[in-house]
Amino acid sequence: MSSATVSRALSQPEKVSDKTRKAVQKAISDTGFRLNRAARNLRMQRAGAVLAMVHNLGKPFYSEILAGLAEGFHGTDYALLLTDTEANPLSDDALANYFSDGRIDGAILLDGSLSPKTLEECRTRGVGGRIVFLCEWIEGADFPAIVVDNANGARLAVRHLHELGHRRIAHVEGPAQNVLTLSRKRGLEEECAALGLEQPISFPGDFSLESGQAAAKAILQADPRPTAVFCSADTAAFGLIAGLRDGGLRVPDDVSVIGFDDIEMAAFYDPALTTIRQERRILGRRAAEVLLARLDGREAPSEVVAVTLVKRGSTGPAPN
């Protein structure tokens, strides 16, 4: 049996007969043969790895995302590598160099704050077709993106609060100019206008516990005080609830709070957090599937994944 036949049976089993494939499998079993992936990758001029670029790996939001990515690449010829772009900021040519140096075959970007020059350098070197955005994106960048319907998530939040009788709604924003912040704010303002509500008072934030606590201090001093608050991230909602509680207010009796993401802690917080659920594991798997398709030379378009409202104990009827 030739080495070419063995190679074809392992890499393209659909192109050999059942008899040949079984013979190869038996030979492998009898000899204890193990595929030398490093040698095969060298021969095929590929790295056998993809890189996920995350802005702050310590955030609990990313746990299910990364689990979905790992599932998506499991059983393929690609190992999943991670880098933290907050801890290790990239130079404009760093990502392109990962490709040029033969360290990666593709990249999944979860950081929408990357420099446009970083992406332009990848295009210039001909590796732009091996890049996929996940969760975040850069406006105007011609790369497929797997994202959720952020604007509709905010609309669902406002609609829920309106149905509970709330008419004064506040908003704890995410980082300024972040695409998620802007999308969620747009949905919030559009739904308020559609329902005849005043535009919400906004407090600056960055998706963190601390920004929620800072917003709580401002809300405690507000007159009139909002009866409900939409937070652009669950973590900010946790900080907000803690700050309101420290100031003597009850959630949801005095102020209702709703978050965005549905991270694991949301169901176990006190009170359990009403929030907009992102199917984060599905997002990770879909991003892996899209990148694998592009590495295989197939078209793979962007995708918008639906979000859902999860009602829990942090929202209730507006106080009289």
C-alpha cells in the first residue's frame, strides 16, 4: 500500500473505497501508527492553529463564548489559541505578522476596538479572508461577523419595563463609541420613542461592576428618580443593585433593574437578574464554523443571532 493511498484515506476518506479505507485503518491499528500532524502541516504550508483575540479574558462574559469556540474546533485540524488584547495591546502589523510568520491560519476577533490599520495590514498581505468577527465588530470593515441583535435586545428590555408600568427609565451605558453600546442605545431610544416615553437619562459606563455602582450614586440623588434602569451588561447591573441597596433602596420594589448578556451569575444573584440572553455558546460555535468554511475556500456570510428576554426577580411593577 503506497504512502499516497494512506495519506488520501486519512485526509480525504470520501475519495477512497470502503475496502481501501478499512485496510488502512487495520494497518494503523496493527502498527500503532500515529499521524505526525506537525509534518503534515509543514508539507501543506499551514500552522494548524487559529487565534481568538479577546479584550480582557478575565470577564465572565467570555466563558461560554470560548466554550463554544472550543466545541467548534474540536475534532478539526486546528488548535485554538487565545490572546488578551487588553493585557497585550497589538501593534498595527501584529495580527498580519501572526499569519506571515506561520503561527496561525485564521483569526476570530472579539475586540471591536482594534485599529483599522490592523485590518488594513491583513488585507494588504492577502489574509483578510481568514478573519471573522465575533460579538463585536468594526463598522465598515468587510469581514463576516457573528453577532446578536443588540438593538432588539434593548427594545425587549424597554417593552418589558413599559408593560410593568415604568415611565421613567434610565440607562447605564457601555464604553463610549463601542459598537455594542451604540447599538443597544439606539434600540433603547427607538423603543422609548415608539412607546411615547421620554428619552432615558443615561449614565456613562464600561460594562463593569464599578460603573454600575457609580450610576447608583447618581440615581440616589436624582429628582425625580427613575423607577427602572436598563444596564448594557449584567456586571454593571450587579454593581448598580449593590449600590442602590447600600443607599437604602429595594430592587425591584423601589427600582427595577434589567441587564444584558445572561451570564451564569445572573440566575443566582439576589435578586435574580432579569436580563437579555445572548446564546453565547452558539455564537462561539457559529464563529468557528464560519472560519472553518472560509479556510476551506467556501463562502460564509455574517449572521445575526436572536436574543431573548429572561424574566427574573429584579424587575417588578412600577412603584406608585
